[in-house]
Amino acid sequence: MTLEFTKYQGLGNDFILIDNRQNPEPMITPSQAEQLCDRNFGIGADGVIFALPPTEPDTDYTMRIYNSDASEPEMCGNGIRCLARFLVDLGVPTRSSATGTGEYRIQTLAGVMTLTLKSDGQVRVDMGLPRLLSSEIPTTLCPPEEKAVNVPLSVAGKTWDVTCVSMGNPHCITFVEDVDAVDLAGIGPQFENHPAFPKRTNTEFIQVMGRSHLKMRVWERGAGATLACGTGACATLVAGVLTGRCDRQATIELPGGPLHIEWSESDGRLYMTGPAERVFSGRI
Ligand SMILES: N[C@@H](CCC[C@H](N)C(=O)O)C(=O)O
């Protein structure tokens, strides 16, 4: 089998993009995706993203993604910005927004996202509403109809105060004094596979630098330590606001670079703005 692909990255969170517009099912299996993501024996990536035909009214395409461990998450913030750039590079015309900028409407397992192509090359994504009930995360840290905000979680012999937010996919956020001192590879997997998270979890370790500046390191479910996580940055801003640590707009500083996140007071939705770049194309 020969597969055409293009590699993209959003703040160093990197993906293999596949033009799957002729078929509603991904043209490779999760285990083939895992092989392609291998950084020694494959192309190397944090995940594989498929541009699939639309199945919902008023959408342009459908996005699905496999993590580098072959699991399928509901959503990916950096990945959907890469998908916007991929569609532009494929020559797919955009819709025109009220402000005259180009837009795509993309269906995901977490709902429909609107992507706006900005004139400076960045992509702004309407990431939708955060979900806060324990049943929606999901987590057993609180009763199903309660929010897990600043609740204790025991990991690696220490009690961490955590806040849980779903952006379609699960996030567990904890604020620390010094984010560079966190042993990500040591404790990340223990958060990810903690029995309190029946669907596993992404985990964000956050240092507050100011009310509009948070520094983040992430351990991703199914991908490990990555250089950036868009859904994680959105979930982090929500956790920061809910615990009184930050304003509703902030720069989230990630190892791969900054993301701008806004939690709109008027519509309650999260808006993420950041870059996405093509790295290379190939055939495997
Ligand atoms: N890097 C992504 C999130 C990808 C999915 C995640 N690993 C999960 O399993 O939920 C982002 O930018 O949001």
C-alpha cells in the first residue's frame, strides 16, 4: 500500500495529515497509525489526522484523529489548526465570514468547530463550551453532577489539588510553584492511568506567571509529553478562572511557543488562536 501524507506542526505538536475526502472511514487502521507515528521506525508524529467527508449539515469536512498509541481522542486543538492549513494547501475554498475572513466548519467527535484563517497566517478556533460536571469529564473524583474544582488527588505519594475540565476530551489541571521542576515522564503516566479517570486523562502542570500569563507543561493521554496541547491550554484557562488565578484572556506559554486563549464572558465559549505550519509532504 502506498500512502500520500503531509506533516504539519502547531507549536511543535506534530501530525501526519491524510487526505481522506473520498472515503468516510479512515484509510489506515489505528495500529498502522501507531507505526507511522513512531519516531524511530516511522515518520514520527504525535498523531495522525484524517480529513473526511462531511456527514452533518452546514459542515465542510469531518476530522478524526488517532493518538500515537493508536487510541482515538474526541478532539485536538493544535491538530484542527493544522487541518485548516492542510485544507488551504489542498485548494479547498473557504466560506466567507461576517468579517470577510475565510472559515471552515469542521465536525469532530466533540462537536462542530469553526476555524477562521487570519490575515497574519494564524488560525482562530471556536473551541465550544467547556464541560465541567464530573460525569462529563469523566472522573470519579466527585459525584457525577458536581464539578471537580480544587479537589485532592493522590499521585506518587503526594496530594495534588486538581481541577477537571472536558473540552470534549478529558483534562486534569494542577497548579504548581515551579513547572520546570515537574518530573513529567515520572508522574505523567500515573495521572493518565489513575483509576479516578475511567477514560484516562490529559494532565496539565501550570505555573502562574501573572493574571494573563500561564506557563504550562503537558502529559497527553495516548501521546506522552508533547510540546503543546490546544485543548489543554483551553482547559487550563477555565481552571485558572474557576480557581481565581487568572483573567478570562491569557497567553499560555508552552514548550513549543505561546497560544492565545479567551473564555468569552458573552457566549461562554473558548477561542484559541495560534499557528499551524506545513513541514513536508511524502509517500510511504
Ligand atoms: N494535542 C492535542 C490533544 C490530542 C488528544 C489527546 N492526546 C487526547 O487523547 O485527548 C491538542 O492540541 O488539543
